[in-house]
Amino acid sequence: MKTLSKTRERFYWDKLRADVEKWCRECHACGTRKGPKTRTKGRLQRYNVGVPFERMVWDILGTFPVTTKGNRYVLLLMDCFTKWPEAIPITDQEASTVSEELVRT
């Protein structure tokens, strides 16, 4: 920290580091310039899948050029146990369209 090293060059007192850190945290000018602190992310955890179709993942890719059947998006599905992928062309991203294709597949 630059402020701490510059302060140490010129001064010394007990708990200098703690005082400088506290002053930097409470400084209004420093706080507005630095912005909010970034949030830490949680650790990744392993999820063991025991049987097929216990856990499915899906995503929608698009927008692609319109096909002859009017499809613009692709619904991607994958079973986490077998790693079997499926790609289903769909016309839009509406919940009703996605649910119909999930039931149909």
C-alpha cells in the first residue's frame, strides 16, 4: 500500500499500520474513487449424479438466421449422468415453446 510505505518513510508510532488502514477505509475521497468492493464468489462444489435424468442442464442459443421452418433459436439439453447432448431447433424463447419441446423430447 503506497500510503503506508510513504507514512513509514517519515513517521513511526505504535500500531501505525492499523491506523493508516483505518484512515484509508474511512476516507471519503478514497472511497468515491475506488468504488464498491467486489463480491467474493462461493467455492465450486462437486455434485454427484447417481442415475440418468436425475439432473438435466439446458440453455438457449440464438439468434440465428431464420430457417425454412421459421426457427431462430436452438434449445440445448444435456443429461449430467450420461453426458448425452440434444439440440432442438425452436422458433422463439417463450416458456410455452420451451416446455412443449421438453415434453415432446
